Amino acid sequence: MSKALLMAAATFMLAACAGNAPAPATDAQPQTATQDATVAKPQAGADQQATAPAGQSKPSEGASTSSTTSSATSTEHAGAFDSQALDSYRLNTPENTPATSDAGATDNTQPSSAAAQVPDPYTAFPKLVEEVFAHAASLYKAGLTDSASAYLEKFRILKPMWKVWFDKADTLLNEFGKERAEKAKAFEPLVFQIQNMNRAQTAYSMVAETADSLIALAPGDSLTGWANAQKQVAYKNTLAKAKKEYDTIKALADNQAQFAEAQKKATELQMRYRDFENELHIQALIDYIAGLAAATNSEAAKYWESHDPAQALAKADELIKAGKYGEAKAALNKLKASKLRKEANDKYQELANTFCNAQRKTTSQIFTKAQKQKDAAKKKKLLQDAIAPLDKCLGEYPEYGQKQKVLDNKQFLEKEIAK
């Protein structure tokens, strides 16, 4: 046989062996496992034939012998292959190999911009698992039962890894915990100091200063967060305390007419709680007290230094009962400059209510007459007269607590006049 003929024969045998390469597994070709088992050695035999010397006789017999030996080996391991190698083979078929595997390999050798995004295991793993089940279901619905089974088997292979991962997580947590414990021990003095300060409701400024000192030592995320939380606790405690003082100072001016003392305390409050101006509006309180002081008769204030306001208050009550509203009003306004300012204000509202109720009663009587009047002009005149007592109430007692009722009555009469 000529050298050219031998080379042609060798080329033919190589092509024939290459044609026996494994094809992707499908539900219509269950025999691919057996074919796959006979692939490796025939390929090697073909390589030997391609390089055989020209003087070697019958090169096709070498291929036949190699094929027979491989087939025998395949038969001996068929049982093990069907349960394990088949799954491995199917998982590496083109339909089950991710198209982005090359890109993924490339990404592993280069810095990734996604590294800055820290995954959340609580959401990332469940999402990935749902995607796995969804893909298996899509394969099953497409009729690729073998591929779906092989894909899920690939997922089940991860089961032993969970224990490895959890063990590693426990090891790291233990290591991190020891380091945190050591750091916590080093920062214990400051931690206890902050805790004791908040228990004693120490001023926010002092607690904040101590907490900031702890944060400046970089104690770690946990203690830094705790220190910031303690600052918020101190802020709320101090704000509540400041509000109580605020109410006490305002009452000193409103109820006791102690304007000078109230202004002094309000100024001190402002100096001690500069961080709380937005919440307390202390400057507005100072201005309010100054307004009350300016509106109060200074001579009346001096009068009560030598007279008993309690007796004057009792006298005013007698004047109200006697219907001497003008005298009662003058006495109560004078009492507003005394230490019984609150009682005087309360009695003043009682006086206003008594007086205005009397005026509303007069208005009601005039309105009843107007309703019985058939002459339009006379009726209109009576309705106008009915408004006069209401105006008298509003003019005499502009601070009347039930002023809106009087205004409603007046508006009603004005509508009746307009008809």
C-alpha cells in the first residue's frame, strides 16, 4: 500500500472517531451515556493511527482493537456511570452550561465594580434559590425532563457545602466576638460613665461630650451606635426637664405676677438650654413676660406690697353678686398685679360670663319682640337694637372665653336684618 493511501486511511479513521464525540443529552436519546463512556480511548487510538509509520500493516485493526478494549471497560463500570457520570455529563452539556461562564471567569481575574455592593444573605440566597427552581420548572415545562432533573441534582450537590459554610460563619463570629469583647472591656469606663449620667439625667451637653469622646476612640460600629443612641436619650431627658422649668417660669408670670423674677429665670433658662431654642422658643417666652410686665400698672404692684389681695378678691366676688360689674372689673384688674393673679383672672372670666349672659338675655328679649312685629321697618329697627347688647359684651370684655358664642349671635341677627 502506497504512503499516500496509508495517510488517507489514517485521516478517514481520525474523522470517524471524532464523529463519535458525545452529543447533548435529550429525553429522546437516553443511550448517550454509553456513547460517552467509549469516547476517550478511541480518540487516543485515532491519534496513534495518524502518526503510525508507513511500514506498519493494517492500521484499521489497531483502531478496532482499541475500540473493543474501551467498550469492555465501559461495560464494567456501566452501573456506576449511570448514577453519577451521567449526571456529570448532562450538567456539562451546552444547554445546561451558562452562556456567561467565560465572562464570569474573566471577571474573577479583574477587580469588579460590584464589589462595593455588599450582598444581603437574607435576601440574596432566597432570590437565587427561587431562580434555580424557576429554571428547573421551565425545563420541565419545555419537555426536557432529564435536563430539569440534572439541573436540580447540580443544586443538591451544594447540600454538604452548607455545613462547611455555617461552620466557617460560626468560626468567624467567634473570632469577631472575642475582638468585640476585648474592645468593650477597654471602653468599659466610658460606657459605665455614660450609663450613670443618663440614669441621673445629667444635662445633654455633658452626656454628648462624653459620648463623643468614646466615639472618637473608634470603638467599633456597635459601641458607636450605642453612644449615639445614648446622646438621643440624654437629649429627650434634658428637653423634658427644660419644658418643666419653662412651664414653671410662665406660671410665675401668669399666675403670680412675678414678672421680674420670671424674666430673670427665663434668661437663665435660655443660657442653660441653648441647644433647645427651636423646641422651647425661650426668647418668645422672655418677650411674652416683658409684655405682661409692661401692661401691668406698676403702682398697683406696689399697692399689694402693703395690702392683702385675698380680702380684695373676696370683695370683688361680692360686687359681682350685687350686679356692680364695673366696680368688680376695676378691682379684679388691680388684683392682676398681685400674687393672686391667677385667681383674679379666673374671677375675671366669671365676671365676663355673668355680664355677657345678661346682655345675651336682653338681646333674646328684643329679638322675640322683633319676630312679632309685622311692620318691616320697625322689625329691622328692633333687630338692630338687639345687636347693641352683644356689642356691649364684646367691648367690655374682649378677653371673654366664650366670645365666639356672642359673635355667632351677632352674625345671625345681621343676616336677619339683610333679608
